[in-house]
Amino acid sequence: MAHLGLGAFHRSHQAWYTQRANEATAGDGWGIASFGSRSRELADALRTQDGVYTLLERSADGDAATVIESITATGLAGGDAWVEVIANADVEVLTVTVTEAGYVTGALPPARIAAGLAARRRSGGGALSIVSCDNLLGNGQALRPAVLAAAGDDAGWVVENVSFVDTVVDRITPAVTDDDVRAVRTLTGADDRVPVVCEPFSEWVIADTFAAGRPAWESAGAVIAADVTPYEERKLWLLNAGHTFLAAAGRLAGYATVDQAFADPALRAETEALWAEQRVTIDLAADDVDAWLEQLRTRFDNPRISHRLEQIARGSEHKIGPRLLVPLRARERAGLAAGDAQLNAIDTWVRSIVELTPPDDAAAALATDLRTHSSASQRTEVLRRFAAEGD
């Protein structure tokens, strides 16, 4: 299999599941050729370690280290090596983590995928499953039109031979610090340049729409489902919406990490109110949502996962639609008024964009535009601007 979007989350999630699936099944197992989409630095560092790295699961009670060996090759997407891997008939799965911004028609990731698929068609590579692992409702189906648009004359072949698989992915994976690298060295005795730190919790719900073979991820705890939509909504509208709200409200209050912001009684109450309003239209049993939320509270409270609010805030202009606007409209379609906590979350996000140092260039441009509107009309402008994305 191959992967596009080499980074910490891929290594804490898809590579970890694949490693566990390999250990649970007979045979040589599946290896991953993982390609970065922007920087060669991580790919080169992993190559010096033969793709092997340490995954540090960090709970409130302590650390547990696992050596991950499922990544067998690394590189930078867009070059000859990338095209050759996607064209190879032995490659039957391509997983993708390129963030929400990478799903826009005309973006670089769909173009790179299309270039690989064109080479696959020419070489007779056959069927391929593209498994989206980003935080979008219907992520596979969201990626499909962008790839088809980039495929040009090859679009017909893509339609006949490539499946775009929807998934729900979840595992909090903060950026690694120098202290984390030292902690891995202390715990394992290994000098690992590129470890990954994550929480113990993980989730992967995968639509059963594969066009070719795949690892037995269900043996590692993944759920293969006919319809992933309710699970997508639960994750996006509760965990991810909570993150987006806390990244805004917490930074405005001077906090740096999720656990610090969630420990603030006022921000915790506002997060709980947001969850209560957004869960109403999720088509899962109330007991299931209750149990999942109880786990989520423990995850947000974990003081040893330093999930930085600034990291979460990056790219938020692509996140506010699926995380806050879509569930708001779901309530309206159900005959319910927009929730007070939902509107508060949107207003708080707007304030963070306008009042704080922007976390990225896109946020800076948005802040400049929003400042041309009165504070009373900024929410209306955001709802108007992101209507198409939210729908």
C-alpha cells in the first residue's frame, strides 16, 4: 500500500493499525510506501532509520512505547518514485492524510493522485482503493470529484477502476517536542529522531467499498461498516467541533493546550453545551453517544497530551464548515432552531480570527476581510462566506 501525507497522524494511526493487522495475520503482511506532501525532511529522517520509529502512547498514568515497522519506504510526492509506486500493480491501497484543504478541486494532492493514476492506467496496474483519512463528512466522496477533475482524459478509467473509501479517523496526536524525544530515549534506550506521541484512544471506521485487496484492519480494532455517516458526524460534531471551539476560546483566554482550556469551568460548560446541541441530530443510540462522550472528556482532560491550541487553529477556515456550520444546518433541517452554544462557538471563532495573531496566512487574509465588517455583522459574513463549504 501507499500513503500520501506523511506526518505524525499517519504514523500514529494508519501505520499503527497496519502494524497491528500484520501482527494478527499470517504471512509477510503489508508494507507502506509513505510520501510527504510538502517537506522532504521527515521522509529523509525516517529513511535513515529504515522507516522504523517509536510510537509513544501517553496516558495520564504513564507512557507505553511500541516500535512501528510497517513503513517500508518514504519519499516526497510528485516525483518519479511517487508515480512508480502508484503505477505498481502490487499496490492495492492508497491512504490519504492531506487535511481538509487538500480536497479542494485544483489543490495539489488531487493533482498528484491523478498523475499517479494516469501512470497506473498506462502500465495496466488495475484496481486501486483510495482511503481518505481526513476530517470531512464523506471524505472519500469529497476527494473523488477533485481527483476526477485533475484526471482529465483518464477520468473514465478512474471511475471504472478506483474506489474512494469514506472513513472516520480519530487519535489525538500532538506535535512532538524535544522533551518527547528525550522521553523516548529514557524509556527505550533508543535514539529515535522521529518518534510520535499520541493518546491511547484510537478509532477507525471504514466503509466497505474496496476495489481491491486491503490489510485486515478489523483484526487491529477497526470497524468495517456499510455506512460510516453517523460515526463521521459523532466525531466531527463533537470531538473536532470541541477542538475548534477550545482553540478559539482557549487562546482568547490565554491558554496553550486543550487540557488547560477544558479545565476552565466556564469553557468546559460552554463545550458541554455545544456537545448537547450538536448531538441531537446524530443517528446513533443515546447510550452509545453518552459512552463516547465520557471517553472524550477523559481524553480532553489528559494533562500529558500537550495538544496545542495553536496547532488546532491552523487551517480553521477549512474546518469551521464541517465542524460547526453543517451541524447547525442539520438542526435547522430537523425543525430546530440554531443552538445558542453553536452560535457562541461561531462568534468565538470569529473573535479569535480578528483579535489574535493569525495562525496562518489564510487566517490573516480572512481577518483583514472580517475587520471591514461591524462586529454585529461578522457572524453573518462568516455564514454567508462558508455556506457552500458547509453544505
